[in-house]
Amino acid sequence: MIGEGNKKQAKTAKSREKIIGCAIELLGENGYDNFTISALCKTYNISKGLLYHNFSGKDELFLICVRLCYERMLKFLNSSASIPTIEQYVELRLRFFKENPLLSRIFFESFIQTSSPVFDDIKKIRNSLIEFNRTVYLNYLSNVELRQGVSKQDALDYFDMVQKMFNSYYSSPAFKGEDINFLEEEHHRNLSKFLECIIWGIADKK
């Protein structure tokens, strides 16, 4: 027989799971800036008392959704027994976001939402994907001949630097006022071009 304590824990877990699922839907459709606790409660008929009993507010929910996004994405990317090639990596990422369109926006905003109070925590979550990216890139570097004077560490440092520039570009004044959906599509569309430019900027084509 399940004790009262266990029943209460199960009920709390179910409530949290439901609220997080609804938050993912609303964030995926409307984005961080247009996401409010009032809209969440009204849209999904959730009492504010129940929500605040489980979460501190908007930023905690956003952070949880970002963490879930990265966890699911990394699980998907790691589904193969071997480290993917760069081509396979790009294909896997695009397939993941095609199959999980709501997570696509959450993922993108985790890179450009620099004004959020939880941004420092988001950077920690992003590190897991950054390390995976480095693993894919290092695996590629081990199978190519680098240009004379370029070490593997040089190539990796260059990759890290340009990757940061690529992501921050979409939160720059150049795109101020642009629709978030446009920025998101541009980011995903240009990823393969970006990686190709990095590779042929350091590798000996022969």
C-alpha cells in the first residue's frame, strides 16, 4: 500500500511535470519575452497558487525548460555508438529540431537571451553541448591534414572563438527588431555554411 507521503510526492511530481510541459509549449510558441506566469496559468488553467508552490517564477521555469532542451538534444546526438562526423552532426541537429519544433526556439533563445537574470546559469547548461561540439570537431581534426603552422590546439581555439562570434552575431544590433522566427531559421540555415568555412579555413584541401 502506498503511503500518504509517497502519494503526495507523486502528485507533486505530476503537477510539476504538467506545468513544465505547458511552459515548453508556451515558450516554444511565444518566446521568453512574451512568456508570463499569468498567460501560462490562464492558457492551461493552472492555479497560480499551485504554480508558485512548485516554482519561484518565470526565470526558474525558463531555466528548467532550457535544461530539458539540452538534455534531450544531447541524448539524441549521442544516439549513435560512434562520434558523428561534422556532416552527420549538422543533419542530426536539423532532424532533432524538425521533430521537436517547440524546443528549437527555446534552444535558440538560450544563446541570445543575454539580458535574462538566469543567463549565468544558462551558460553552465550550454557547456554540455559546447563540450560535445568540441568532441565532434576534435574527432574531425584527427582525420585531416592541417595547414602548415596550424596546430590542433590552434584549430580548436579558432573553432571556439568563431563559434562564439557566430552565436552572438544573432543578438547583435545588426538584427535589432528582426522577428525571432527569422533569426532562428537563419541561425539553423547558416550552421552548415559556418562549419564549412571553419574547416576549409584551417584544413589542407588535398
